[in-house]
Amino acid sequence: MASAQLSATTRDNGGKGVARKLRIAGRVPAIVYGHGREPQALSIDTRELERLLDRISAESTVIDLDIGGKPARTLIREIQRHPFKRQILHVDFQELVAGEKISVSIPIVLIGVPDGVRMDGGILDQTMRELEIEVDPSNIPNHVEVDVTKLTIGSSVHVRDMTLPEGVEVLDDEDASVCVVSAPRAVIEETPVAEGEAEAVAEPEVIRAKKPDEEESSEK
């Protein structure tokens, strides 16, 4: 289970005006909520948050949030960004409770080079990159690995074929495809026509029936 630390301060006021002032001051408005607690408004240093997000997988990393000296184990549930500037506008944290399962998305990592790629020039296509699971917060895997070395052309891996740690329940469709090895793209080449074949396919002579007056003139 991956974890990281982040500091936050509480804020009493909400609204767009307050949020705008926080962003101008270099802070990001946020909120923490969870089972058995009232939602609490927070603010986080923008640079500290950006540095953290650059090195973690936000969907599956437990954040040890220091809220004015009080610790809270949380998971980032939503990051709102500006559609053009990519500026972080708001962050939602969910407080975790031991023994209470949560749903998270974890990365799918393919291991090895398929036989169909190595020996036959096939193409490996990863059709699913994240797996939705339900798990106790203390047992969240960093990722799930799929060994693809034995895959030949036409072979595929589905969700039901994956091996997961004990206590992890998959929420995705078990028949969903994770990856497939496809045949190499065919290269169509034009075959030149041989000289003899060219003569054989030459335009045929047009034979037309003689007109009656032409027949009479030929008989004289």
C-alpha cells in the first residue's frame, strides 16, 4: 500500500469568492468527509499539492493528512482542474476507517514480452489500464501485474484471468478484456505483370458483323 503525507489547514468560510482569494494566495480549497464525521473545509498549499501529485497515483495512494496537527488517513476522491490552464481548483478527500471497505482504481501493469510479439511480430494492445476493486484501506495494492510472456497471436487476457491479493474484490466485468496480441498488419505489395502475361491480357480484337452492302461488294 502506497502512502504519502500532506499538510492542510481548516477554513471557516466557503463560496466562490473565498475560493478565488485562496487560489490567488497560492492555496487550493479542499474538503474532507467520511463515515461518522461532518464535512470539513480545508486549504492546502498549491505547490506542495502539485509536487505530491507528480509522484503518486492519486486514485490509490493513502494520504496521511495533517489537519492543523490532527492526523487523518484519507484518499483523494476528486481533483477539479481548470479546463484550459490545468490549474487545480478543488480537491475532495475521503477519510478512511479501518475495517470499512472502499472502492478504488489501481493501475494494471503488463509484465514481459509476449511470444506472439517476440517470435511472430504481433502487436500487444492493452485495452484496460485500471482495475476497479473493493478492498480494506489497509490492504490497497499499489498495482496489479499481468504476465503476458506466454501469449501468442490471437491470445488475450480477461479480468477473470488475473491473480489478485486475498481480500480484494473486483468490481469490473470479469469478461472484460485486459490485453490482446494481434497479428501484424499485412503489407500489400503490387506484383508486376510479366511480359508474356501482358501480351495475353492485351485488348482483344473487335470483330464486328459485316453490313449487307459490304457483303454484296465483296461478292462482285
